[in-house]
Amino acid sequence: MDDVTLARFTELAVDFGANVQPGQIVALNGSPGKETLVRALAERAYARGAKFVDLAYFDPWVKRARILHAPDDSLEYVPPWYGERMIALGQERAAVISLSGPVAPGLLEDLDPVRAGRDRLPAVRESGEVINRRELNWTIVPGPTVAWARLVHPDLDDDAALARLEEQLVHVLRLDERDPVGVWKERADTLCAVADRLSERGFDALHYEGPGTDLTIGLLPGCRWMAARFETADGIPHMPNLPTEEVFTSPDPERADGHVTSTKPLVLIDGTVVRDLRVTFAGGRVTQLDASTAQETMRTIVARDEGAARLGEVALVDREGRIGALDTVFYDTLLDENAASHLALGRGFPFLAPDASGERINESDIHIDFMIGSLELDVTGLTRDGDRVPVLIDGTWRI
């Protein structure tokens, strides 16, 4: 990025996305190859009044060494201070900014997929717990690298691929607008209005139907739909994902029946690429999972705990967002999940449920989104009286 674009990027992420407050600790999560962005974000956070920027890097090459050589009975071990750090950040009411985007795609493809699936770092359970308590104002933004650009645009040389990827990211982040924050506020207003309408309808279930997909997912009574804007328990508004184009809720983990086929590759947090994912559910639980790549890794992940084989999120994305219109597979969940409707295996969001009903929302160590949406996917709401109400048809809201 040039200096002007970089300044606009850091302002959007720090001031608007995370909404860093004077005197806050800011946890900044990066990876090798993203140093320029990390340093610029840190500088902006301090200029905003941060008390301290706590930097954490995740290096997938170190993870590769662990999967290759570590004792088999140690692969699920996570040092307790990893979780304690997240709990402490929550107690401090910190802000968190994370950079997404692969830095070493395919790095683990030649390793034992079961061993790779057992090591879930850099994900830690406590992150979800702190987020569900709404203790952090946080955001995730894309951080382009040459390796990522080469994956997305393999027909271009490195410089051209990186320039093309950065151009696309500037567009989907609305940084090409005169007032990016103002445009984002308008988009958020639209998405939140859709979420409110879905909440008001109180559907009993959603039916998904499209190529390779015929799936009915039950919804929990009174569970809210949300979009775009979050607010901490202390009242700090923030945008958890930039870009964001989704409306979402947590479903009934005991009611999902049928089969669903992914429409985009899934890239796990360690860079593993899962292609052609097909999942069958019965009684809310995964009964069959197949994929053309990383199949055994995914099967290992969904066997991790009781909730890993059940759904924690359903999210709908319309055709008006900027990401889907680019018709590009970004191999990054932040972008690809906001290009198409998606589901998530694992942990749900208790804060969406009223009072004690949050106890019915799925609980797990994992939360893994996979994309199922396309213009050929129809989503219909099912009422408790048995009526069918069109919700998202041909990528257009009908509710």
C-alpha cells in the first residue's frame, strides 16, 4: 500500500473497526510477512491514546515443526498462559486487532492430517469465552502478503499479484470512497435492519436448497439475529469484521437435518485448505463429512468435542456486498464468508439468546465457518404454523 492508503487503512481499523479508546491496552495479532501493517497499526493505536500495544505473532513454520516432531500425546497441549492472556485482556477491557490472510498456504499439506487437526493453535478456547462476555472491542482486517496474492492470482507475477490483491482489498474495505466510515455506517444500517426483521419474524427453522444442498436448520425461540455492529458490555461500539456483509444468529444445535455442499474452499487458521467440503447432518449432528483435500484433518476437528460436530452459527449474505461481486476466491475466511452465506461448526454466541435460553446454544472449543452460498441457493423461513416464507432468493432479500 502507498502511504496514503496505509494511513486510511489503519484509521479505519483502529478508530472505527476496533474503536480503540484512550488509555486502553491494544492486543495486536500478526504473522510473518505482515510487519509493515503491524507497525502502522501499532503507531495509529498509540496516536489514538493506547496505554500499551501487546503484540503477538503466530508463525505457521513453527507449527509445522511441532506437527512433524512433537510427541503424539502433546499435540493438544496449550500452555495455560495462552488462555490466561486472553482472560487478562478481557479483565482489562482491552481492544484487539487481528490481521487475516494466509502467509504460508499449503505449508501443512504433506503432513499427517490427523496430527495437524489435533493442534488447533493459534486458536484458544478462552478467546470465544471473552468475546461472548463482550469484554473486548475488537476487529479483524485483511493483511495482504505476496504469498496470499500468489494464491489468489496465480497467473500474475508477484508484484502484479500483490498490487491486484491490494486493489481488491481497498475496494471491499470501501477505502476508495471519499468517506469510508460514512459508507460503512450506511451499509451497517442496512444489514442491521435486515437482522431486526429476521428477529421479528421468529422463524422456527430455515430451509436451504441449491446445487448439492438440501438442509433444514432449526432456530431457537427468541434468539436474535445480528449484523455488523457489536457493543461491549461497557457500551463501546465496534465492527468485529472489516469488511462485513453478513447477518447471523446461533441455531438450535439439536436440529439440523440434510446435506450441504461448500461453494468456496475453506482455509483453516493454520493455512490448511479444505476443498469440496460436503457435510451431512441428522438430529443436529454431523454424520458424514467428506472433502477432496484435508478430509481427515476436518474429521479430526469435528471429533474434538461434543459441540464440534454441531452448528453454532448460520449467516446469510446478499448480493449487494462488494466481495461476492468480484467473483474471486480469496482463500481467507474473513473475505470468503462475507462473499457468501455460510455456516459454522462449533461454538455459538450465547449473547444472542434471551436470559437462560443461552444455555441451549452450542458450546465447543472450535468455531469454523464454511461457505455454502451462491446465487443458486434459496433460503426459506419456516414458521411454527408450517408456512414457508422466502428469505433470500437469487441473492436478494425477500423478507
